Amino acid sequence: MGKIEKTELVEYFLAEAEDYLNVLGFGIPQLENAVDRTPILEELFRAAHTLKGAAAIVKLTATSHIAHRLEDILEAFRNKRLVVSRDTIELLMLMLDAIAKMIGDIAEGKEEDQSVEEKFSGRVQELLDSLDEAAETDIGLDMAEEEVEQKRETAETAVVPEVVEPKEASVDTIQAPVMTTEAAEPKKEEMEYSFGNFIRLELHKIEDMFNLIGEVTILKNHMLKKTKHAGDLSEEVLFAGKRLLEEVNRFAERHSYSINDNTKYVDPLFSEFGELEFDRYDEQNIFSRKVQELTEDIAEAMKELMGFYETFQDDVKSLDRVVNHLRSDLSDSRMMDIGRLFQRFARPVKEMAREAGKKVDFQISGQSTKIDRVIFEKLFDPFMHMIRNSIGHGIENSEERVSKGKKGEGLISLSAKREGINIVIELSDDGAGINTGRIMEEAVKQGLVAHDAKLSREEILSLIFLNGFSTATETDMTSGRGVGMNAVRNQIANINGTIELSTETGKGTIFRIRVPSSMAITNVIVFTYASMEFVIPTSLIEEVVQYEQPLETTQSDGSEGGLTVDYRGTSIYAKKLSEVFHVVGNGRGEKKDGFVIVCSVSNKKVGLIVDDVFMQEEAIIKPINQFLSGLSIYSGITISGDGRVRLVINPLKIFEDETGAVAITPTEVESDEGRRVLVVDDSLSVRKYLSAFFLARNLKVFTASNGSEALKELEQTEVDLIVADLEMPVMHGYELVTRIRAIEKFRHIPIIVLTSRSAGKHKEKALELGADEYMVKPFEESAMEDALRKYALLQSH
Amino acid sequence: MKQEEIPQGAANQKTFCVFGVGEREFLLAAEEVREIVDISRIFPIPGAPDYIYGALPLRGKIIPAVDLSKIYPIEKPAFANPKLLIVGVENENIGFLSETSPFFVTFDDDILVDDLIDTKSFFETYRIKNMGYGKN
């Protein structure tokens, strides 16, 4: 291995330092109340010691120095030479903060801030001096240090390259093979990462291997499928072969020796023999014999082929097992205990609780549940947000709790467990619970639902996941920054996870997050719609149900969309893919049966109507090309074993507008103030989407599904802006524009053409006929806002 | 065609790749063209704007195929035996459909070339931006 650059070393250091800091940050506060401190101390001691050594290697002397002092104090605790007190724990935390700050600086590319140590160096020195005095009176300082150092080395279990500070090299005996004693400067080549049974390697190398093994798995699965197919075929051939053989044999029995009395032999030789004296063969006999021979040859070859096929099948099965093993081993290599994630919240919980003036106990369980590193990292932010909410809004302050008959100290707990291929993480608090009445109030105030909407409890709870929803009355430090649960839900959806919540007034709230345990290979369900293949990760699917009767339409106008499906006794909202993207066509269309994929989207069950659903498959989901990444209904792509592209559907994006639009009835929302917009589009979804967009900007919206309806609407209502599609039934957009411009009283109304046609000639034509703006779907919200400002429907910034 | 086969002009010259859609010809800077492939199978991307002709699977990834006739006023091209010019831009690959077999030309670098596609600004302009809906 080549020489390792210092910067590279620092990166290794930063990666591991975080873990040690977390161990220390989680463990030190526990010392105070722990009954048996020994196991905690052992763990803390190891962490401090390893941190010290690792910092020394990368020449972070100040960090190493503080870690060394930390280690000394912990050592003294362990030897019972020092009593654990609140004071000393505070001091330890101060030291830890200092280390964290310095490491933070290093990560940002800055130098160590040597001055941080000054804050507590006096107290540490004092403490240590008192120890040293005691030690000297005992066995003498030198001996003690050596012994201590040896003990430390035996305590060492971590995987870091181990080197002590140069000043201690002289007392070091154990590390001789690692470091040449005569060299003051450790040679980097010799500190390669081959200590003990561990090696460290960069994450991306594992990722690469993972991708490769993923490809192998998919090819293997494809091969298995094909092998099975080949097996079926050969069985069929064998069966047919047997029948052929039988037939031929029967035929041969009758014909191979039979002699036709009427046969006239041309060969004069035969006439010399009597009928029974010579076997005579006519063409039929000869043919029959040949066929018999051939069939037997074929049958023989078939038997051999079957034999070969059987061994081949065994080989493929062994390959399958080996690949699966390899994959699970490799997969384990990037699995982490979720407990390490949970630990990271211990300190923030304490700090946030202190800031909020509340008492909160933090409990964790299921720490050893394994989770993919990629998912692990993506969970920190959403959980931090939810915990912040729990402390900010959920947990009441002590007096309130006591008056309600609860313990004065609130409880926040995190637990994890495995459920099949998924990990279920629950975050629960025993706070006040979520007030559905208040959610409803806020949602009405923010225009997210109509004031007289009748929503079920579940539907009300799902409102908190809407974009822009917040119940925080004022923005405070802990929550209410407007990011909200919408961001949390999206972050979790990005890792193919789902979130649900249940809450009980006065008792508390539970958030249940379900994520796949591994990201590299995802279990998916393959389905078709309009002869195209798509996939949805199995982790997002509740159930797949088959329907045999036409689905009920909830829309009174008979337009597509708004279907309901019966699911376990309740009717749930369902959607066809054709509504999501018009261009797909109608799938099997009017066909009366099909499948509904039931998903859970923000606490609600929704259904996606598809043509056919195939078996589950394993797939590697890759991010979609950057050029297309704006298509958020797709969370990625997979390529099937035989090279077909399958888009990965993100149900959240398909249904999020529906869950938001539960009670919006765009044409009826009353708002006397505000300017008016007429939306003309034949697609219900576009009308809904645009209505929501304009309503959110305090505009009054009218809709029409074609040009002719639009003209009728214009006769009745005065509007300030028209947004029209080009392609529509009955009367298309060009004609609508032409007619509007021909009528004097409508001539002044600005028209925005919003179409999926991006070709220049459409634009030229539309503008020539009198349209004012030309926008291409999908449009950018900012561009639409600019246009609204231009026509004074929206105030400038 | 692999990258190493793409001709490089002299120091004061610049090489372009010329391809055709309908009656129009377009140019790309030769060094941006990574590969030219025959299109055997292309898969539609529902919800994408009409200038995205489809997606071509290539070595475990997909390349979006851009149909310039939907962006420039060009009579409907046949795309009977189309080629895809794969261009590297912004650490990503995108493809342009061509009805003709692309060829390379070299000019002195002080000549201003018409119909040159600035891939970077093309990418920025036509990249599908983040919006809730991919609907028509």
C-alpha cells in the first residue's frame, strides 16, 4: 500500500472521532445516576483512550491532550481514586465540548483552537495534581504510568492504528512492532491499516462492490428464471418425444415387416423367393425403420440433455446460494447498529429540554437492530425534527404534568425492531398528544381545507404532513420554523420509507417510521400499466388487491379521477396512472378488472389502479438521470435482467396533492377579495393543481374543461386572467384565444397558454392569435408567479 | 464510436460533431461527445415533456434522448434509424437524437459557428425542474 496522505488520515480520524464522541456524550451523563458504573466506565475509557491515540497520529496535539486528561480522570474513577460527582461530570462534559469544537474546526479545514482548553485547564490540573500526589505516595509515579499504559493497551479493542504520543514512546513496550523505537517520527507506511484482524476501507469501495453484486444478483435472478423456463421446455420436449417414440414404435410394429400382397416388385431378384423366404421392404417399411432409429437416437440425446440440465440446474442453484451469501456478507459489512443513531440524540434531548424549561427522560430500546449505513445517515435529520417537536409541543412542563396526574418528568423513547425486510422505528412521547381541533383550525386558516369540510380523525392528522403546515403560534428556537412534517415525510420517502402517527389526547403521540433495512437491493413489485412496466418498493405497499367490478367514480361530472375502491370494508381513494401522466394512455382502459396497489401515504390508505401485478423481485434502484430529476413522481430507475427500463414510482408524490386536496372544492371556495382566474384545461388533475396553486396565492379560481365551457363561464363571470391549455376537446385553445380576442369586452383579459407543446411553432401561433404568455407544462411555479405579478394579480416582492 | 476516435484539430482549430434532425443540422463541440450509439430499444418516460423522446438503457444507467424537433421549429422528423449522440454535461450524460450519421468537421477557432448547442446552458434550460406535477 502506498503512503497515506495526512489529509486522508485526518478524514479517517474524523469518521471515527464522531463515534467516540457519541459514546462519550451518551455515557458521561449516565455516570451520575448509574448503579453499576464499571461497564460504562470501561466503555468510556476505551473511547477516550482510542480518541487520544487517533488524535495523536494525525498530530492534533491539543485534542489528543484533552482526550488524555479525560482518560486520566476516567482512569481515576475506575480505580476509585476519584469520586464521581456532579462537578467532575460537568468538567468532563466541558472537556468533551472542547474536543467536539476542535474536531468540528478540523472538519471545516481550520486549525485546532488551542485556547479552548484554557476554560477548564486549571480545574483539570488541580484534580490531576491531587491524584498525582496520591499516586506518588503509593507506588511512585513512573511505575504507575507504565502500568496504567499497559492496562490501557489491553483495554484497547478499537480498530485504529495505535500509536501513542512520542513522549510516551519510551515507556511503551507493546507497540514495538508498530513503531520503530529509534524513530521519533512514526513511519506512515508501517502504520497501515492492517492491525489485528481489521482493515478500514472507504465506504465508496463497499458501495462499488455492492453495485456489482447487485448487478450479479439481478443477472442471476434472470438466469434462474430462464433456467426454469428451459426446464419446463425440456420437460415438454421429453414428453412429446416419448409420445413420438410410442407412436413410431406402434407404427413400426405394423409396418416394418409387413408385406403387401399387391406389391409388384420391380427387382426381378425378389420374384425368385417365396413370400416367407425373404424379408422384403417397401418404402414404407424402410421409412418406418429409419424413423424408429432416429427417434431412438433423439430419445437417447434427450436423456443426456436432461441429465445435463439437472446438473446445470444444481449448479445454478449453488451459484444462487453463493451469490446470496456473498451479498448478505457484504450487506452486513455496511450494516450499523441503530443504537448509534439513537445515542446521538441523548445530548440534544437534554439540551433542548433545558432550553424549553422541561424535564425529559430519554429512553432507547432495540439498539442492536441493524440498519444500512445509507439509511442510517438519512434518518438523523427527520428524527431530530420530530424529537424537537415532541419536546417543544408534546411534552408539557412539570407543573402541568403533575396537575394532570402524570410524572413530572416527561418521557421520550425511541425503539427499533425488524419486521421482515423492514425496520420499524417508533418515536413516542407521553406528552399532551396532538389536538386535532387545533390542526383543523390552522388548516382552515391557512386555506388548506374548507371550513365546513368533514374529515375523519385520520384525515385531520394527515394534514400535518402538508407543505407549509405549522401549528406553532410563534417561531421559537425549538420548532415552528415552517419546515415542518412535510420535509420529514419527504426525507423518509426518499429512502423508500413511510411515516404514520397515532395520538391520544393527554396520553402522548407515537410516530411510526418504516424503512427498508437495506438500500442497495430493494424488494419491489413489478406492475404494468398500458403495456409499460413500473415498480414500487415493497416497503411502501400495504397490500395488492384484485378487483373484478368496475370502480365507483366519486366525481359527479363523470370525468376520470376520483375513484374509490373498497379496501377492507372502507372505501379508499384510488387513482389510475393515466391521470398522473396523461400521455400513458388508458391502460387496459375500460377493462373491468385489474389490480389496486394499496399504499399508506401520510396516515391515509390510497390505491393505485394498475393493469397487472407481477411477482416481487429484487432490484437495484438507481437515482434517475439529473436531467430528469424534476420528475418527482419517480424516485429512481431500475433495469431488469433483460435490459428493460422500469421507472420507480413514488406513491407519495402521486397522492400528496390528493391528500392535500381532500376538501378543496376549487370552484366554490368563497373569497370576496382577490382577483379572479379562469383555468381552462381538459385534465381534472391540472385544473385541481392550478386551482390549488392560485388559491394559495389568494386568487379566486373558476374552471372550465374546454374552450366552449370557458366562453360560457366568461359570459357569467368577470375574470382578470385566463390560463388555457391548447389541446382540448370540443373547442381547442387556438380557437378559444381567437374568439376571446374577437369579443370586445374580453379583449383586455390577459391569456396565458399553458401547454405541453414545447415546439416553437405552437408558441408562435398562439402568440400570433393573441395569447400574452406561453408556458410549457410542467411549469415552474416561479415563472407563473412572475406572470401573475406582470398582470398585477400578485403583489411584487 | 469511442472517445479516442474523435478527431482533434490542431492547436488553433476546433472540431465539431455535426448531426441532423429533419432539415436542420446542429453542431456539438467534439470533446463533449462521449459516444454515438445506435438506438435499439428506447423506453418512454411518462410525464416528461414532449422533447424527451425516451430513455435509453446504457451500462446500468439511463440516458434521456432529446428530440430537438420539439424544441426548434422542425417538420416532424422520421427517426427511421436514429442515432443517439451521448454528451457529457454537468457530470451527467444526455443524448441527442440524430437522423443522420454524425460526422466531424474542423474549423479554425476564429470562425463563428451557427447552430452550435451550448450543452451547459441547454442542460440548465431544459432540465426538468422540480415541480410537484408532471402532468399534461
